[in-house]
Amino acid sequence: MNWFVTESPRPAWIASRSYAPWLVIATVCFGAFMGQLDASIVTLAFPAMSAHFHADPEWISLSYLITLVALLVPMGRIADRIGRKIVYIYGFALFTGASVACVYAPGFDALIAARVVQAVGAAMLQANSVALVTTAVAPEQRRKALGVQAAAQAAGLAAGPLLGGYLTETFGWQAVFAINVPIGVVAMIAGHYLLPRTKTARDKGKPTWQVVPGLLGVVLTFAALFAPMTLLPFTMKQPLAQIGLTVAALPLGFGIAATLLSRPGIRVGALIAAIALVLPVPQVVQLVVAGIGLGIIAPACTKRVMGALPEGSAGVGSGLVNVARGLGTALGVAVATLLIHTFQ
């Protein structure tokens, strides 16, 4: 039974490839995308679920988000001790199994319980995502790799409402959970073969103040990313499809910069985002440029946090970064919601 609690090595023919680290990044992006997709995809299915269960649907999201945020740092610490690969794979197994339970939930209480279990699995994924990235690639590639992971996470949050509406209208509310199952199975297989065993090297961390500004930068960046995405659908008068395309410009710019622009620093990103606010160009262009600025800032802040911690605490750092991302997202949505209620 040792295989059940011991991390398995990658096959030698995979580990020896020069692109092996990027296979790790691709695998981690499954979890980054799916964890955030699941947090947002249910919102468009709320009316259908409310009608089906004759219950207030707000706890379908709250139960997931509260559990997720509460467990990110503890799961990171556990992964640092027993192995990040094994926690990550088991996290996907739990997430996938709980998704099946959501599909077949016989009642509202059962659905909420399944969502809590699903969030436990998502916490196991997200608490390890940044740590797996930073320990898999060379230091000079970390910022680019973290950018790809951040872009996948932002894409999941942005795609959720659009995909949730289509799946609910076409197949019913159960489809927003069923979509996790095939992806989860593929991700578990990929994790087994492509993720390396946890590295155990330990080194000294840098001063704590670097962790704090880095986390604060992550919070503010994700708040600035998701406030417009929440606000714009309520202020634009165009058809729904056009609104969706316009809003998607912001995470598109974010993803482009996070993936391709690894050299500019935090100040350059902040300057680009500020310039976007006063550019005399169409709104969609403004959003792309603003997204590029934010996409430069986010990986740089994440790299600062992870670089300030010893490698043996990478799981804790990963959990902290994802807590900061979640808090930033919640802050952005809260500010946007306040503005909507104030000026409507």
C-alpha cells in the first residue's frame, strides 16, 4: 500500500525532456483553470437550481468559497510535509468525485455538502499550483511560468459565467458540474505521469516585508481585474453577446501579458494600466491595454512572494498567493456591486 501514500516519479523518458518543466505547467493549469471556473460557472445556473430545489441558491457559491479560502494555507502546509504531487492528484480525485455528487444530489442539503467536499479538493489543487510551478522551472523562467498559471486561473474565472449560461440553457444546471468530470480524469492521469516528485531542497528566505508587499500587490491586481468585469455588464447597453466580448478583452490582455511579457517590472505594469484609463481609444482597446498592465504586475508580485520563502515552504506560499487572489477577486466584486447599487 506504499504506492497509495508515496509520490511516484515521472517516467524517465519524460523527465529527461528539455520541455518537461512546461509539461508540469500545463498540468497545473488544469487545476488553476478548473478551480476558478467552478467558483464562477454556477452563477448563471442559480435560477435553474433555485427553481429545482425551491431554495435560496446563494449558499451554493458561499459554501464553496468559504471552504476554499479557509483551507488554502493549511493544505499548502500539509503538501509541504507529505508531498505536493500526491496532494495535487488526490485533490483532483476529490474534486471530480464531488462533481459527480453534485450532478446527482437528491436535495439541496446534499448539494451544499457536495460543494463543500468539492472545495476541499479545489483547495488541495490551488494550494499546490504555484509551488509546483516555482519548483519545476529554473529561476530565470519562473516569472513567465507563473504568468501562464495566473492567466489560466483568470481565464477560468472569466469563462465561468459565459460557459455556465450556455450549459444551463442547453443541458440543464447539472451540466455545470458534469463538465468537471472528463477534465478531472484527464488531469489525474496527466498529474501521475507529468508531475515530478516534490523537491526537498531548503534554503533561506528573504525578509518578510517582501512577502507582504507581494501579497498586497496580488490583492490589488485581482481587485482591479474583476471590478470592471463585474461592473461593465450592468452599465453597457449593447446586446449580451457584444457585452461578453467587450468584457473578455480585459482577461485577454491579462493573459497575453502574463504569458508573453516576462521582463517588465511592477512599475511598468502599473504605468501601462494607468495609461489605459486616459487613452482616447475605444473601450475594448482600453480594456486590453489595462489587462496587459495587470498581467505584468500579477506574476511579478507572485514571484516576489515565492522568492522570499524557502523552498520547503513553497506550499504555504502557494496557499497565501491564492488566498490573496481570492480576496482580491472578492474585493473587486464587492466594490463593483457597491457602485452598481449606489448609482442605479
